[in-house]
Amino acid sequence: MDVFEIQAGFFKALSHPSRLKILEALKEKDSCVCDLVDFVKEPQPQVSRHLAALKAAGILTAEKKGARTCHRIKDKNVMKLIELSLKIIKAKNENIMSALEKGE
């Protein structure tokens, strides 16, 4: 596997809205799947699959705490990447709105 395939897998793991919601929830505090189910508003098996995809991409890590498994973001720089994507999207949308207003 080359670096581009690894990179594509990383971005693929971020390409689902529920996974972005999970990361948003984990930004401030570590959480177990039961807490994330309430935040993401999806069934527990689906949230567990999203967590597995994020862990497989190296974005999350998990630690057993008694009967629960606590999930956390492995490297907080991933949140900077997500914030940067929002800035890019916002700038693009502002350019589109500006062009529409000008009749371009």
C-alpha cells in the first residue's frame, strides 16, 4: 500500500456525517458508545461501526474502563483539518453567492 492509498483511507474514514458528529462529540471529552448514540442519534451497532472505521484509520483510540470502552481522538490535529475544511467550504460558498449576485 502506498502513501496515497493510506491517505485516501484516512479521508474516507472522515467522509460520513455521523463520523464527523462523533469527532465533534469527542473533541471535548472521551466517551463510550452509549453516550455517542445519544449525540449521533443512530442505533448502537451503527455507531460502533463508525467507531471501528475511525479506529482503523488511526483517528481514534479506545481504552477499556471496567465494562465500558472509552473512545478518544488519537491526535487533536484532525480537528484542525476539519475546521480548515469548513473554512474552505465557507469561502467557496461565499464566492458562489457573490457570483450569483453579480449574475455570473
